[in-house]
Amino acid sequence: MERLTDTPRTPGASRTVGLARVTATDVDFCSVRAEFALEEQFSAAVLAEVAAAEDVCRGERVDRTALPLVTIDPPGSMDLDQAVHLERTATGFVLHYAIADVGAVVRPGGALDLAARGRGQTVYLPDGSVPLHPRPLSEGSASLLPELIRPAALWRIRLDSDAHPIEATVVRALVRSVARFDYATVQADSESGALHPSIAALPEFGRLRAAAAVARGAIELRLPEQRVVPDGDGWRVEIEPRTEADDWNAEVSLLTGMCAARMMLDAGIGVLRTMPPAAASAVASLRRTASALGVVWPDGAAVGDVLAGLDPNTAASLVLMTEATTLLRGADYVAFDGDLPDVVSHSGIGGPYAHVTAPLRRLSDRFAAEVCLAVSAGRQVPGWAREALPGLPALMRASDTRANRVDRACVDLTEASLLAGRIGEVFDATVLRAANGKRGAEVFVPAVSVIAKCAGDPAEGDEVKVRLTQADVMGRSVQFAFPV
């Protein structure tokens, strides 16, 4: 499973996690579900459609069940969208990437289709998910679970020795995953030289693709990513651990999305994930921040080169990457059928990009995959997919906003609950942003993995001591003060 993000982080981004925790009774995520009207249950009509669903494209599938695909997902995941097989050849690589073929089992205009359009994507909370599709489909009949034959959209991407794509096709196929791995296992197997043969080339591929990302101007930020995780009978906030294996796997999905975007642009029809180039003023501001922090910015070096060369474990790097978030604004979805849109590229990725690899968990991927399948086969895009394209950007914008707000609400609620009994305590912190008149300062407190506002005027990049002055559970807010 890929994480539902647009850019991978560079290896080495892990940080020490916070060890503080709260009991389960201190945090009630039901309030977040209610606030955002998250409903896990589906109607009887939707469930009936799932129970009766059949592969309407079974007659056109090629049999690729002999291809030894494997999946790489977080532990316990059941909604497995992707399975991979990567071969090192004498001239480069051949990547096979199987994606769950949701378009073949969801009836256009039916109850399930309408329900999925209303949801947009799976929303994840610490105590469980609110799925895009009913679990009997997303975690059962359509999921690429090991040793089960499943319908899939199977990408075949041929690459040169530098892992640059030469040719990409996608067909409807029957596939079977032969093994299931998580990121930690893949990382450990890589370090011990025991990777499964189907992904033995993944480290080399991933590193080459990461280098290609820097070369094409991609901007990859390595900021602390907070998440709420179970801890015994309670919860804690931690900085999301990330291995090189996460990044290698992300490069597979990013490559597929870039090939899909190119295919749709060449055909003049599709839906892209876009981001305009960074404003010149934002780049200039970042250069000033780098200079103030003593970070060397070589003449002629692009932003991506500078950020990729930073040690993520220093205060200066943390501050500079926080400031660099101003470069990655204006992310959007754009659909087209005929004339190409004004913006077709994603500046964070460094080229055109489309979501196609998570159809069990994200609505737009089902339609984008259908466009690519038709284009690759030299056929007209089905009417049901073509008719849906204009409405997809608004649906995805709304669902992205909701999912991001839910994620932030869960972290904020846990942070406030975690610190509610510690008002007046002093903590070590890194100043991520100084106050600037429009907003207050912001600090990162590693002992509890909290990122919060800070009253006062601490200097950006400084390691300081701050005092906790507010932990409002009902308001889901935390604030520190400087000086202590």
C-alpha cells in the first residue's frame, strides 16, 4: 500500500519518537467522527451490489498468475491495492505493477458508485478507518491478498539502466500475489541480503529514481510527520518512522503515476494531480532563511538539490524544510478532454503526475486507470468514465480537505489529552518558525512529538526551553511560552 501522499521523503528522515502516552479513556475519536460526519456503514443497496459484483471484464483478461508478484504494506493492512515484480535486466529494469481493478466490479451509476463519489477516499483515524468501499470488497474480493487470483490493471514499464522509463503499457489481467511484506521486513531483508527475488532490485531502483527526482527538480521535504498510535490500553503521538523501503516503494507508485500522466496527456484525456511552480518570492524567502541559518546554497543549485543535501536531524535543516512548505502550495486536480489545461505538471514531483495506484482507497484512481487501460489498448475511453471526469476534481478537493482535517483533529486531540495534566512543565524545543506579526512562533517538542504554537519571540532555528501554558482538550489546542 502506498501512503496517500504525493511526494516521498528521502531516506534518513526518521526521528526519535515521543514516549509519552494517554489512556484510552482520555481520547474519544468518536467526537471527530461525529464532527466530520464520518459514517462507516453502507446502505443495504450498496452491500447488495457488492455481494453480487462480478468481473465484467473477465473476457478480456490475460493470465499473468505465473508472475510472482508481492505486496508491501503496513502491518495488518487488508485493502491491498498494489503488487509489484521488479526485474533487473542487462539494459535496465522491467517493472510489473498490478493495481486492483475496481472499475471492473463497480457498476457505473449504481448505489456503490454513488456512495464512493460521496466519500472520495478512505479516511484513517487511530482507532480504525472509514472506507471508500465496503470492506467485503476493499479488504476481500478486490484486494490483492496473497495466494488469491484477482483481477488487476497490470502495468509493464521498461526502464533503462538509470531507471528512466522507455515504454509503459497497462492491460487487464488475472494476477496472484505470492508473498506479503511490510516495510520493516523489506528493510531488514535488504540489510541482510535476503530480499525476495521479486524485489531484489528494489533498493537499486529506488535510489536511482530518487536521484532522478532531484535531477528533474522535485522538492522532497523531510519534516516530522505526526501520527497517533496505540500504546497498550492508551495512545501516544509519535513521529512516523520511515525506512528506505518506504521510499523505494513510493518510487514505484510515483513512476507509475508519472507514466499514467504522460499516457493521458498524449491522448488528450484524463485527470491529473497538479501543483504550480513555486513563486519566485517564496524561493527568495527560502534563500534568505538558509543564509540566516548558515546553510550553504551553492551558486546555481536548485531548491531540490539544496534540500536533498540536508541532514534532517539538525535544527537548521528542520527549520529550512518547514519554511520550504511555502513552495508546495496550490495542489489540485485537473480533468481534461481535448484541450490540455494550463497547468499539467506537479512541481513537488517535477513533472506530470496522476493518481492511479490506490483505487480501493481513492476515488479518482478508478477513472484514471480506466482512461489508461483504454488508451493503452487503442480503444475509446468508456462513456461512463469520460462523463465522470469533469466532476472528479471537485470531489477529490473536498475529500482531501476532509481527510486532512480529520488527521489534524486526531493529532490535536491526542496532543491536548497527552499534555492536559502537565501545565507549567518546561520542555526542550526547536523553533520551527519565528513570530512574524501575522502568526505566532511554532516549536517542535521532541520529548512528546508535539508541534505547537509558542507565545513570545524565540529565534528561528534555536534550541530553547519552553513552558506549557495551554492544553485544551475540548478545543484541541496546545500552546507553549518563551522564555520560561
